[in-house]
Amino acid sequence: MLKALIVEDEYLAREELIYLIATHSQIEVVATFDDGLEAFKYLQSNKVDVIFLDINIPSIDGMLLARNIHQFSEKPHIVFVTAYKEHAADAFELEAFDYLLKPFNEQRAIGVLQKLEQAQKHLPAADINVESLPVNTDKPKPKASSLNQTINLTQNNRIVVSYINDIYYAVANEKITEVYTREGVFHVPYTITDLMERLPSESFFRCHRSYCINIDKIREIIPWTNSTYLLKLRDIDGEVLVSRSNIKTFRALMNL
């Protein structure tokens, strides 16, 4: 069964869309949002198959959100929802699956829903859910993050697609993580543990319970109190502590 997300700030349009999907398809609506940034945060840790996306929404508009979704390694189908037909051309530039005009035409909506379900039935073999296949335990499963070269960072309600290697270090801040680059301080809406799972282990080291660091950005290693180290970075201000519990691993990593 396809899982769908609805991002629509008009209550009546959102409720009508929920009704049409429930009445005319087997698609499951797993979440709804009236704000683009909140929807983006949800997508950082939740996978859906299709997004019904209004273009004019608060925080970040639907086009900007779609451009960031387009960077995902596994891209959900996007069906744009708009009151303006002229947005259709922009939608297809972003490889949108389809679009629906408001107010909704029921037959047009049914056609889009049927097309989504038909597309699911005709997925190529490469798109089969690998979780249902037998696992070869002789080979380690690669980290998904190693397949990606970019990561989505947020700052002042902006979403910035950054190269992973542009990250210098990150600091845990409860359920979000602050990310430091030469361009400033950004954040991601998940824990530092979740961030580490998205970063290549050959470049990033969890040097402290609250810190991780890009080892390629280390400029100076300073012996510190209690047999620890203080790290200074190239190009930016900032100091990162290596905790005692991570000293042995850090020394081996840096050939100390």
C-alpha cells in the first residue's frame, strides 16, 4: 500500500483531498501538515511514497520544498496541488508526477490516484523493497549516508543543500543538532546519533557524547586536562573536546 503525505494549509482543501484519497484509492494518508518546514522535518526521518504538495504554504513554499525533496536518494512521487494552472510548467521541471487544480475535479483526482497505483504495480525489479529479500550476512550492509554527497540543513526557515564535506563539526542540542560550516551555523531536526548515521564514517568521528567532527578539518590537536585533547579547526573558530572514553580510538584514528 502506498503511503502519502499531504502538505496543504487550507483546511477545506486538505479535508477534501483526504476524502478523495480514502474513497477512490487504497493509498494511506500517514500525516498531514499545513507548513512546509514542518513537513520537511517529518521527511527527514519518515519515508513516504507520494506527497500531495500545495505550492503556497507557510515557512517555505511548495516549489522550494520540492527542490529539496528532489535531492533525496529515494524520491517520493510529488503531486502538486495548486489553484494556478500556470504553475504546472514549473511542476514538471521538477519531475513532478502530476498536479491537481483547486477546486478539485473529482474525476481528474480519481485519474491521478489510479495512475499512482498503476505506477506502484509496475515498479522495476530494482525498486522492490529490499527489506523483504533474504539478507546475505557475509557482506556488511553499506551505510546509506555513504551514498549521498549532500545533506539538507536549515537556517532561519531556509533549507540549504550542503555538501557533506563542508561540515566541520556538529553539536547535540536536545532533539536537534547544530551543524557548523564556513557559511555559518545550521541545524538538522534530529539527534546527533541520527546525524552520524547519515555521515561517512571514514571522515566523521564521534569524539564526545555531544560532538562529532570532520577529521579532515582538524588544524591542531592540543593536549588538555585529564589526558584529553582539545581540537582546533581550519578556517573557522571553534574548539571541540575529545572525551576520555574516546581518546584511545581517536589516537589510533590520527596515528598519535
